[in-house]
Amino acid sequence: MHHSLIKRFLILYLFCVVPVFAQSNTGELRLSVKDPSGLAVRSSVELISEANQFRQSYETDDTGNLFAKRLAFGIYLVKIEQPGFAPFAASVEVRSAIPKEFTARLSIAGSNSSVVVTGEETLVDPHRTGTINRIGSDVIDNQPVEMVDITDNDNRVVTVYFQLSTKLPVRQVTGRRDPKTKELNEEVTVYTKYRDVGGGVMWPFSIQRERNGEKLFEIFSESVKINQNLTDNMFTLPSNMKIIGGPKKKK
């Protein structure tokens, strides 16, 4: 009787634990579709991940929301084609069991915003060390932008949004994990009010940073001067300086 109870307990334990491990590498995408004014749009959505060999069509509800669950970790291409609106496409990364929230803001058909994301870009892994990957286009604050992921040698990813026509950075998103709580904090830096500060160099006169939606600081500049009294010899290495890690000479 005792051994029978132990056996039943082990079977029940395995039955409960195995699904948890099976889902450890999956996440959830919570998508919201809105029009330029912020109103919800009921629409058809297609998710594509070439790396995961995944392609699935969804329908949002009347509030413009949909929850795509049990998605394998990776980059997914979100494609939306809705009558009256310009085609929308953007790449979204699912890399945690914590639900990923993403808002797709549609533009009116005939606008100048362009979308050039293809499914091939979901084959790229942005977590490779020391890489720069273009991950698609989007519209932020009514201006078309190009999104670029920059990954350093510690696998920290920074997403930079460049204004499509000027190629100037307008937003930077960084995920930083708190060393004590291990919670992931999202820091968003916004650059605006660019001016020419000399020599064709454009500089943002307003810089604002938020962490998890709370403002950290905001900087306003009245004047900016660059390259003041800089000579060429300031950028010349001394002849006796030893360079470590340089290319090896062929024998």
C-alpha cells in the first residue's frame, strides 16, 4: 500500500512538472492594433518566424487586442493588412515567459510611411555578440523610423530608432536587469529638437529618459559647441605605445 501511494505521487508529480519545463522556452505576445488617433481597430494579423518555421493568422477582438500564446522564443514578423489603412509590418522579439506587449499603430492608406520588413529578417538572432542588425520599420510620433538592434559582447541589446529621412536617432530602448531583484527594467531615451551646431553636425537640444514609464530626467540645451580647440595630435597615438590584441603578422 505504501509503495503504491509513492508511485501514484511520483506519477502525479511528473504529470504536473513536465508541462512546466515544456513551456520554459515559450512566451506570449499581447498585440494591440490602433488607428492614428489611438482608436482600436479590429483586423487580421499574421505572425511569421522563419527561424521557428512558424506562420499563423489571427483576428483581433473588438478592442483591437489579441493574445498569441505559447510562442517559441525568437523574432516574429507582425503583418497587418486592413482596408482603408496602409500595410503594416514590424518585427517583435519574444525572449521571455513574461508577456510581450506591442502596439501596432496603423497609418491611413496613401500616407508616405514605408514598410520594408521581410520574413527573412526573422532568421537573424539579435543575441549574437557584437552585432548590428536592422530589424525593420515603424511609425513613432507620426514619423516613419528605421529600427536597428545593437548587441554588445555581453549580449545586451539596444534598439535605436532612426528617423527615416534624416537618419538621426530619435529614440533608444535599452533593457537592463536589476542586479538585486533580477527584474528587467526598460529605459527609453527620446531625442528631439535637433539643430546644426556647426560643420553640419546635428545635435538634440532636448533629451528625455524614462524607466518603466517613469521620467528619470530631461535635459534642455540652450547652446552646444563641439570640436573646440581640438588639434590633430590629440588623436595621434604615441610611437612608443604598445597595442594589445592587434592582428598577428603572417610568417
